[in-house]
Amino acid sequence: MLLRVGRLNYAWSNTESLLIHMLAGLTGMEKSAAVVVFLSVSSTRGRIEMVERLAKLVRPAGPEQQELLELTGQFARLSAVRHRYNHSIWSFQEDGSISTILMRIADRRDRIHMGRKQTLGSGEMLQLDQDLEMLSQLNRNIWRFLLKYRYPID
């Protein structure tokens, strides 16, 4: 399981960095300037929203804008997977089982919920494998998009 999470982190970072090319292509700025803008926004969600807003601002409604928004939408949906595995406390039991405890507080009207615990079994591992494949496919699709619409890639 931990190797899968390592792969998730690697694939995520690699794919998130492609937002730099989108920023450069949408704004016409040098890639080095796009890196500064990318790094100045501290969350993935903020980076994705910035790219989406720029696409709506500077690209007319049409195939390019639609494709870009579909790609960022897929990316945003996959962020829940990364969040789950990277923002949890990991619990390793003597019997070899592994659980995650989500580091989130959910406020309710008269109480709070903390630390939802989930045991990671074979079903979760299979789902993570599928999510990793979706992330890899998203990476390839973003590269195709960048090349198709001649966004700066070097």
C-alpha cells in the first residue's frame, strides 16, 4: 500500500506541474514567470481554479476551452484521492492491517466529527490502482492537449 501512495505522490506532482505549461500558454508569459505564479499559489485547488478562470477569460468558448476545462475537472476530482492518502494518520496494526484516520474536523449543529477511520483492504488497494491509472491517463491527455494547442513545453 505504501508503495502505491509513493507512486500517487510522484504521479500527482508530475501531473500538477503541467499546470505551469497551461499558465504559460494561457497568459503568454515565459515559463519561468509561470513557475513563479504556480509556486505563489499554495494549493492545488487554487492552481486549478486559476487555470480554469484564465481559460474562461482568454479563450473563446470552443473546443480548446472545453478540453482544458474537462482536463482540469478530472484533475480536481482526483484530488480527493490524493487528499485522502496524504492528509491522514496511518495506523499499522499487529495483525498486519493498515488503517487511515482522516485529519479533518466536520462541524455539525451540536457536535463535531473527527478522525474518520477506514481499514485499507484489498478493495481499497484495487480502487487506488484504478485511480493511479486514471491519473496516468490524465497526464498523457494533458500532454496531448499541450502539444495539440501549441502551449509552451520547454
